[in-house]
Amino acid sequence: MATSHLKENLDRIKSEGFFEHLEIIRGIERESLRVTKNNKISNLDHPTALGAALCSDEITTDFAEALMELVTPTFDSRKGLYNYLYALHHFVNTKIGDEVLWNFSMPCAFESNAEIRLAEYGKSNQGRIKNIYRRGLKERYGSIMQCVSGIHYNFSLSETSIEKLLFALPSKKDPNEMYLGAIRNIKRMAPFLLLYFGASPICHNSYLLGRSHNLMPKGNDLYLPKATTLRMSKIGYQSPVQEELNISYNDLESFINALIYGITTPHPLFTKIGMLDKHGYPIQISDGILQIENELYDIVRPKRKGNKLDRPVELLKNQGIGYLEIRGIDINPFDPVGIAESQIALLDAFLLLCLIKNSDKSNQKELHENIHNQELVVGFGRDPKLKISVSGKEALLTDQLAALKDELLMIADYVNDDGLKNAVQVHFENQFFSERVLDMVSKDNFVDVAFEHSNAIKNSFQGEYIDQNNFEKNALNSLNIFRGLDENDETDIQEFVKLYNDKIKEM
């Protein structure tokens, strides 16, 4: 029945010329740790040759000073996006000395949280508040968890494509409903993302540092034989406190209200941390369930671009959803930029499916069902006998994936794109990334293998010539902007944080 509804929708949007004018807008954010030749996280400053992390649109840092984030502009072609990301990696690899970009989602070994240096952004209030947010994350979750890396895939349609889709499918009333419907479908079909994009079934035992878990020992490592992505598990980049929010994506107003509630509602665990250190300096932005919007850990988030000091929830309320940020994607260790071009194509097919397919509103029962399915798939997704819950009934995951493959191939046929079709065939027929990773480390330990592999990738860039002039100009420009920031803000940092929080309270 679902497939027949999909075909009806596809026929309707085809008759309106949707596929003739289809334009997908894509961008990628890729995280990666800088690691020393001694296989330790770097404690050096973010390299000046890469620009200023606070002011660069392309090369910045995430939680740690050593946790790099490479950001592409948006592209309307898969090839253009991949080539730009490749050139960006080439530039970075030539500017980090003998350090190596860690090409895995789960991090290197640590002796303690203390060896991880928080990202620093200068003395301006704009920079300080970013550091304070990271201090808060450290206090809440520990630093090691925050060093897990992934890929964020940013996806939207052009205005013309949106207009044609909405005209043909009036049930999708406006762009907000269109994107929210896609989010609901993404969360329903999250097992697909976790299985085909998961590549983190194993980690070094120092990652957990005494935390409880259900992983099996393997030398100095911990793993599960049928796991797909520990990064997306309860021991990964997750917050059990956030489950209290019960966020739904049935309408934009409800989502915004849930975010505001999460930010403005203190949580006892975070209140206990306190707001100031012994010197009177802020150690978290707030004691709310969420310090800020980006602390919401979910497999997908609705986003809208704006200025760096604009609050995301403010942008969503005033301008609506601009794009979707897909976050449940592990680093692909087998590609030098962490994601293959075929994966980009597969994501395009999947996200088009989620946009076009009917999408009923979710209820609390389904939200819990989605969470339960995710927990099953991250730990046991490659078990051919694994059953998940679909509308309250048990179903073999393999059967669900076979049906999904048929729908993805149908999308590829209507788009008339052999790249989409080939991507579906390649990833559904070849070995899972998570299984390949376990094969890789079968006779050795994870950290040593990961370092050698990452170092080999770095070396592969050395013999190539790629014009770096634009990247160098952008780096220099970001440094000039950074130097021009007022480091003597008249506003006290505590007052600055208060004003930042007041933006939410006034909504």
C-alpha cells in the first residue's frame, strides 16, 4: 500500500514537471580529530595557516581545539560537492605538519578527560560564549564523548522544486510541512541510515572510562559483533536527559516551543554544576536541559542559515525551515574525505523519498518505537534475524530494507539518474562499512590500525597538486576579520550571556 501511494505521488509530481526542474542543494560538514605522530590527540593551537576558527566559513573547530570541522559551500551537483570537499582536505593535510586527521568516528585513546583542550576563539564576547558553551558540555558529559566525529549532510530543494512539489502534493501545505514530513519519515526509516552509514562498531576502552556498557572486550578495545554505529548509541553522542523533551516534528510551532522549553527549563543535574567558577567566570551558558539549540542531539534537525549570533530558534520562527541537517552519518574510513560520492547519491535518493512519501503525524507511541528501533540497530543491526517494531508489530529488518530498496530504485527511475540507481545497488549489495571496520582490526587493535590507516590517507594527498589559492585567501581573510573583532567589549561576559539567553525568554 505504501509503495502504491508513493507511485501515485511520483506520477503527480512528474506530471507537473518536478523531475525536469529538480534541483537539490547540498552541503557537508565533516569533523575530524588532529592526532599526533605518537597517536595522541593534539594539544597544539588550531593552525594559523588554516585561518581563524571563529571567523572561517570553511575550516573551524568543534568541541576541542584539535577537533576540526571542514565545511563546504552548497552545491547543486554531487560531483562539485565531492571535489570541493576533496580539495579542502588536500589543503588542510598540507598545513598540519606531521599531525594526522583521524579518519574514524570513534576517537583515539585517552588517558583522561583532562588531556582534551577545549576549543578557543579569542577574547571577544562572540568567541568567549562559544568557549563557555564547550565548558558546559565538558561539565555535563565529559570531554571524551564530545570527541566523537561524524558527517552532517545539509539538504534542501530549490525554490522552484519546492513550488512544483507543493503544487502537485497539496497535502504538503508549505515548505515547513514538507520538510517536517520528511523528518518524520527519516526518523521512521532511521534503521537504514544507521545500517548503511554506520562505521563505528568498535572503540578503545579508554573511551568509556568506567562508564557502564554492554560491549564485549577485545584486547584494549570494546565492540559488539553485529553493531553498526556506537557513535549513535547510548554510549555515543547522546544525552539521556534530552529524552525528557519528547520532541515531535508534527508542526513547526510545537518543535520551536519544545526547543524553547528545553533551553529555559533548568535541570537538577545541570543546576548542581553551577553557573560560575571560583573566579566568577561562566562555566555554562545556562542550566537548562539544553544550553543552546545545537545541544539537541538528534539524527536530523531542521535548520535555517543566518548570522553567527542569531539564535537558530529565532531564525526558524521568523523565516521557517531552510534545510535539513542529517546527522546520523559516521565517518567512512574507506574514503579520504570521510564520505564517498556514492554515499552522497544514496542520501539524495533517500531524502527525496522521505520528501515525496506520505508522512502521517507522529504520536508518543511512535516516538518511543523509533528510539527503541534505533537502539536495536546500533547494537545488532547486522544480525539477519533482527526484528524491529513497525506500527506496533514486529518485522524483520531485512524485509523492511528490501522494501526500502525497491522504493529507492523507484525514485532513481523517476529522477532518471543512473548515479542514484548505481548507488542503491552498490550499497545494498556490498559489505557494510561496520563489518569492514571489524575485519580491518580483526588481528590488531583499533587505535593502531586507525592511525596507520589515517596516516596512509594523509600521505595519499602529498603527491597531488591542487590549486590552494582560494583556500589561502579565505584563511587570510578570516584572520583579518578575527583581528578586527573588538576584544575589549564594553559588555561584561556575564551580561553578554544574560542578553543571549534573554533572546529566548522574550520569544
